[in-house]
Amino acid sequence: MPAGPAPLCLRPRGVVRGAVLTLVFAGVLATAAATGALPREDGAGPEPRAGAGDRAVLDRAALHRVAAEAVADGKSGKQAAEEFVSRSGDRWGAVYDQREYAEFEQSLDGAYTGVGLSAGATAEGEGRTSSGDGVRVTRVRAGGPAGRAGVRTGDLLLAVGGRATEGLSVSEVVSLLRGDGVPGSAVSLRIGRSGMTWTQTLRRERLATDPVTVSRPDPRTVVIRVAAFSKGAGARVRDAVRTAPAGAGVLLDLRGNSGGLVDEAAVAASAFLDGGLVATYDVEGEQRALYAERGGDTGRPLVALIDGGTMSAAELLTGALQDRGRAVTVGTNTFGKGSVQMPSRLPDGSVAELTVGHYRTPAGHEVDGQGIAPDLPAGEGAEERARTVLSGLGGGS
């Protein structure tokens, strides 16, 4: 049995000024859990989440004092907390006001208000753009505001809402994209493509996510694409495996998966494993473990597709399948996000999420800052190579 309750979420960097993660409001859900949590910290809500983070573990008591002193002086406790977090070394810490945090929690149900695009930094490194670089559109939701306006994957976001993206983190850009989160509100995008630039005004909409899609390109192949581990995603993966034709192999596509709920990733792992360890993690030095349920399909051929957009909970699943010899992984190195965060309610009602620990794969490999290397590297043509590997394992056409 697990050594303790599992952290709720493995997710990308914490959000500044309420931008609920790059891929939450930009098109892919990636946050929190509602069950299996540690005791609540000051009643903040769902507890430890995991996402990318520094080794620094922020002094939560000191943060509370700073916020309380600011409130007593008639100042903003949230602003004081943001300044404290920014100086702490926990560069993935996040601070939300009450409305932002409520919307953050609502996003767990697989819906968000936005323009229907996902974004990433064009520069290597910390997710913050530098001189001459911008923010690149990594995915466009079909039928969403951005898609209808002709925005394409690969376009540059040079400015959002009149503010240049140069020097901003991707999360800050997403905050601008999301605005106040009100459907129908307008946001202007300055877009660059093939040397041309133009400004496009979009209106935000309430959009539902579809984190798991299943297709059967041939009788011996089932492709399960998991865009994020939101509520119910793990069960949908498990159901897809259980209903797959006998003898068919599974191509598990985790490319661009921004992470999500740890519990959902564990359920997904349970589809392919007969119990056993999925990951270990620590919370302020206390060691914990996460296990799969028994009864999974351990014989069906399995190939997992991964890339640099495979993050957090998706990396947890990848590490479990790889370390335990259950899947052949194909693609490129994953992103490298693996820190546990815990939300803490501050005196003015705002909520700070702070790094409290890190997780490891079953073989003890740390993911944070390193990512997971595929068994078979493949860039362009990765899916074709994965299908070839799956066929060699006894599945696929």
C-alpha cells in the first residue's frame, strides 16, 4: 500500500497573477486534484500538487507573516506574497486571489475560458522569452476563436492585449490571453508568420477540453492520445485498453501532455500494470509512494510517444512504464517537471502554491530539470517509427 496520500497534481510552472498555467487556459488542462490529499494547509483547498520547481522549499510561516503584516498595514497581502515568493528562490511558486483560485479549481472539470490556443517559448531554457524571441503557438483548438480567426501552430505571439511578449514568461503571456476570464471579452493578438505581422482581435469563449481521444487506424492498433490528466482521463485510458480488440497493440501518445492530476496518471498506469510502484515523492522531507491498482493489461504490446511537451503527471506515467519495462518509449526527451507543491491560504483569502518536495520514478530517477530520455530517439517521423516498433512487438499493422 502507499506510504501516504498521493500529491494531487503534477503540473507546469506556477501561475503569475492568476494565469492558470500555460496549457490550462491556452488549451490544455493541467492542474489539481480533489481526493487523496494531504491535510489542508489553512483550508486552502486541494493540497500538494507537483510541477516543475527549484530545490528551494519556501518558508511558509514566513510567507504568512509577510502577508499578514501587509494586510495589517492596509496593503495587499497578495502583492506582498508575490514579492516574497519572487525573492524566495521558488521560481515556480504561484499566488492567486480568491476569484482566480476558484476558477483554477473549476478548470479541473475540463473547461476553461480562453481563445483556444496553446503556447510555448521559442527560446530554450526557463520558459521566459529573451531579446529577439517571442512566444510560439504550439496548438490551436479546432473551432475555437483562434482557429476560426486563422491562427496556426507555429505562429509567433508578438504582443497580447497591446503588451509585447518579449521578456515575459509563457505563464504571464497566458495571463494576458485569459484576461479576466469573462466569456465574450476581447483580446488583441499581434501575430508573426513568415516575416509578416498583423493584429487580430479575438473574443474569449468558454471551451470544454477533451483530454483523451481514441482511434483505431487498423484492426491491430489502438491509438490513445492523452492531452492532459484532468478528471476522468485515467478511467478513459483504462476503458480504452479494456475494450481494445484482442491482439491489438496500443500507441499511447503523450506528446504535448502538460500534466494534470496525479491520481489520474496512476489510474492510467493501472491500465497497463498489475499493481506496483508508480512513483515515489517527498513532502518536506517525508517520503511517500504512489501505487497502481492491480488488474491491468500487462501483455498487450505498448509504445509510448513522448516529446519536449510531455510534462509532469505525463512524465510520472512515462517513468513508471519505462522503468518497469512495460512500454517502449519513442520520441524526444520530456520536459522535466517534478516538484510537489502545496497551496496555502493567506490572511486576505488569497492562496499561495509553494514547492514542498520532488518526485522520482520507480527506479529512483529524478525528473525535475532532467526529463526522461526515450528508449528510441525520434524527432520528425516519430509516430511512424512508433508504429513500426509497435508492429515489431506484435501489435499494429
